Amino acid sequence: MPVTLVLSKKSLPAYNTKGKYVGNQELADNLKLRGIEPELARENDWVCRVGFCENRGSWYGWSGKLLQEFRKGDTVRFTDGTEKTAKTLPEARELAVMFAESCDSMYL
């Protein structure tokens, strides 16, 4: 008996403006609603896990159900007790990358 696979719009793959994979359409719609332009965290990544929001001047990192905003001036305290403060937007981006990568490691 043949099986019919029904896909909802939410489960369809989505890509950023540069053709890089973002995730499913539901995630892409959520990011767009927040004004976040997704991009690859690292050049050799295959999925976008960070993005910039021009309106808020913030970088975001995400993975799965987690989404975190990072701005210039934010300080992050790590589990080893060390801290890092983003003095510039590129440093805020790096915090977003670190967040996304740490989220991924929870699922491995």
C-alpha cells in the first residue's frame, strides 16, 4: 500500500538571502518576525545559527528552542568562573557564536 507523506509549511526547509540553510520554515518565520537576518556562525558551518537585528543593534545566537540576544556591553559569565564583556559588535557576535555552539554541545 503506498504511503503519502504530507508536509506542512512549517517543516519545509528555509534559506537565508545568500542561499544558506536556516532550518525549517517555522524557525525562519520566527527570525524574520523579530527582524533577525540569519547567517553562518563559522565559514564551514552548514546551518545558520547566528543573526543580526538591525533595529535593535543586537546579535542573536540560537539552537533548537533556545534564542539569546547579545549587545555591545553585555557580559557573560562562564561555568569556569571567567567572564567576557562584548566591547564591540564583533565581540557581541562572537558571544552569540559561543552561545549557539554551547547549545549544540548539549545535544551531542
